[in-house]
Amino acid sequence: MGGTTKSKRQKRVARPGPVARSKNPYEAGLDRNAANFQPLTPLSHLERSARVFPDHTAIIHGQARTSYRDFYARSRRLASALAQAGVGKGDTVAVMLSNTPPMLEAHYGVPMTGAVLNALNTRLDAATIAFMLQHGGARVLITDREFSATIADALARLKKKPLVIDYDDPQFAQTGARLGPIDYEDFLAGGDPDFAWRMPDDEWDAIALNYTSGTTGNPKGVVYHHRGAALMGYGNALAGTMTNHPVLLWTLPMFHCNGWCMPWSLSAVAGTHVCLRRVRADAIFAAIAEHRVTHLCGAPIVMATLVNAAENERRAFSHKVTFMAAAAPPPQSVLAAMAEAGFEVVHVYGLTEVYGPAVVNEWHEDWNRLNATGRAAKKARQGVRYATLEGLAVMDPDTMKPVPADGVTIGEVMMRGNIVMRGYLKNAKATREAFRGGWFHSGDLGVMYPDGYIQLKDRAKDIIISGGENISSIEVEDAIARHPAVLFVAVVARPDAKWGEHPCAFVELRPGAHATQKQIIDFARTRLAGFKLPRTVVFSELPKTSTGKIQKFVLRERARSL
């Protein structure tokens, strides 16, 4: 026994002690320099495509075609002309433009001077536009004559007015007055197509300013940087499987989160932009058939436009078309109708503060073997982080601890990474609040599933508390949206003397359809617990933003006044 113990002891190998640390050799003589480090910027996407595919069509607008060579040259002309007008780093150039070539050129020409692009929402009122121009300090405003009346009113409210450049769209009958001293094409004519544009001094430099909707108080100015915009070029291409010269139809307003950064994304893959001033079913189907569109983006209202199109508005096409859908998860009936019409829906989610979409419902092949209900349940989830987002979590906002990944426990959706905004312009307090605890607080409530996919349950301000029970307005909306007569539905809280508040459903019916309050409630009863049922159903057209989102703040006021 003793010999065996001794033998074992003799065989023991002494463990070495800690190795003495010397200076890190990977830090010596391996410094950053111009050869091995350049700031990330989406501007280089366009330069590369113009060099590699100079004759490939970059932009289609009506009968006009613009090659990548000319797209790059016109963007440099714009940058040159702006620089001659005194625009430089730290300045803001605002644009009030539809989905037209100058809007795409502005996404490159403006930051080529070191300035920041502020794309204005074309549906906003003059007072809000005036606030944005003043708050953002716009030195130049490029405006489409279609919006002259609103812009003239906005300019009259400003003490210090920007240089105004009018755009006259040759593909659109203009009736608005000219407001500035020079036309857009004349302005470009004075620019140099070989202008030596500047890379950002730092990839953290601002590239764009986007204002939030401002449903309460003044809107906040969200600041994007070059690094995030460049990374979104790659992120969108991966999420939307954009390869081999994709063709994007502009059904999403380019002013909305810089068109989800797609003006920059397409240049990374030398894609083609098909401009569209008006979102109409016949124009969309015609563009898909004639230009072999491969991608389009938008809110559920665009999908509704497509699936409810009249027969004479439709055009047959045989190729695959990817529809990147954001906002509310599409009902099962809409997903089925989109598939039947030839569209593959990719569900994405994001906010202005994260450059547009930052979460994607990555589809698993084995989910195709599920039945229709199972597939719809998977498709309704918002998904997982973009490849270019570093962190996505559902956490308790008070403790900043992740909630259980059980698909049931609700917390706040939070993000962190390089496609999160720099912050809110001139609003340090709101910036600190948004980044509390080292995460961006989205204000959206959701759950995390065991497989890491998230699903939204509500905005924090939209949760309905009835008799002490939390009711997800999204859950109630999803149940009602399955009714065949329902086109759109929004559920908000209505004050209730006994329960505190109860769900109130605002329903917009399909053209020619009919339904009663009792029919809607009875239909929802088969899908919801009794306490979640709406007690009030109001039939009316729903108020929507220019990007197709339903304005719940308007409906909450209506519900309170019922």
C-alpha cells in the first residue's frame, strides 16, 4: 500500500508557475498608419462600384438611366458645388425630396464635403419642418417643387434661412413655385465631376441626422456616423441576401432612417435603384415585371397594397422577389397572400436610433416543414441581431438583468454595437437616458425564446393594464387581424371606471367588407382569454404616418374622448 502511494507520488509532475510577462510583442512596431487603417465609410462603396462596374445601371427613374460612372460623377459635382458654397465639416445640408435621383446623390455628395445629411419627412407640417431646420442648423436646403407650399411656410418661420436649391423633377409634372436662387441641375453644372472628395477624419464623424416622429413634444435628432453607415451596407446585404447586382424598388421613403441605409447598401453590391414617387399597386407590379426587381422594403401598408391589388393592376413575374417588412408582424393571412403573389417576406425590426433594421428573422430550413400556423408563429418573431450588431437582449430595465429566455417573461428590448446612433443632437439628457447601463433602451417590450429569437409584445407606453393584468396590444391586434374583413387594426387603452382601462380596437375594413362589433369580438374570443377581449370596437380609417405606421397616439386621444 505504502509502495503504491510512493510510486504515485513519484509520477506526479510539478505544475509550472506563472510565466513572467514581458512587453506585448503585438504592440511593438505594429502601429496604425495610412497603409493599414482607413476610417470606414459608405462613400467608398460608390467609388468602388463606379470603378469596377462603371457602365452598370445604378439608377432608373422613369425613362432615365444613370450608370455608376455618372452616379459617382454627379455625386462629386454636388459635393464640389456645396464646397464652393462654403459647406464643410460640421455643417448640415437638409433635403426635402421624394424617392428621386437627387436624394441618392445627396447621400454621397453631402458627406463627401464632411457635412451631415438631414433628410426631411415629406409629410410633415411647416412648423415641424421649421423646427428641424433650425435645430439642425441647416445651411443649405435642397427641395422638390412639389413641397414648395410647405417649405415656403417653414422658411417664413426662420430668422436665419438656408440657401435654397429647387429640384424640378423631369418625370413629374411640377406645379410648385421656385423658392431659391438656383435650380438643382444648374447648381450641379457648376461642380467638378472629378472633385477630390474627403474621407472622414474619423469614422466616428457624423454622416446623417434623422429626426424621430416627435409624437410627444419636439422630435429628437438622431445622429449617425460613417462607421455605422458603412456597416449597415454589409448588414443589409447579408440580411436581405443581396448579391449579384440586386434591383431595389423604392417603396420605402428614403427619408426614413436614410431609407434603412439602403442608398449606401446597394452601392456595396453594385445594385440598381428603381425610383418611385408614389406607392401604387400598378406602378409596383409594372416595375417588378419590367425591371426584374429583386427587393423592396416597407411597412405592412405596402404589403396590403400588393395583396389587395385589383386584377388589372397586377403584372405576372416569374423571378423571386424579397420583401423586407418591418413594423408590426404581418398576419398569417397576409403572409400566405404574399407568398401566393410571388413574394418572399423577410421580417426585420429596428428603430431610427439603430439606423433602421438591426434585427432579422433568420429563417431555418426545417421550419418549412411546419404547418401554416407553425410557420406563421416563427415568422411573427422579430428574430436575432444583425451580423453588424454586437448585442441584443431582453432585460429588466430596473435591474439591467436579462429576463428568462422562456418566451413568456416580458422585458425591454435593448441593443448595443456599432449600428447604434451616436446620440441625440443637442440633447445630452435624452442621450444619457437612452444609453443607461451601457445599452440602448428601445422602449419596446418583448420576450426572448430559448433559441435566442426575440418577439415584441408592445411598446412600453402601449401596454394595457386592466384590473392589474398586463395586456399586449399586439397580441389583441394579431387575433383581430385574422378576421377576413379586417384590413388594419390598432388596439389602445380606453379608460374604464371599474378596471382602470380596457382594450379598445380601431378597425379599418377591407374595401366592400362588412363586420359588426359583436362579430369582431366573437371572432377574437376564440383566440384570446376573456380579460384580453376588446370591449369597444370603432370602425374607421386608421391614421398613419408617411411610412405606413399607425399613429397610436392619435387613437389614444380618440379612445379617451369616446
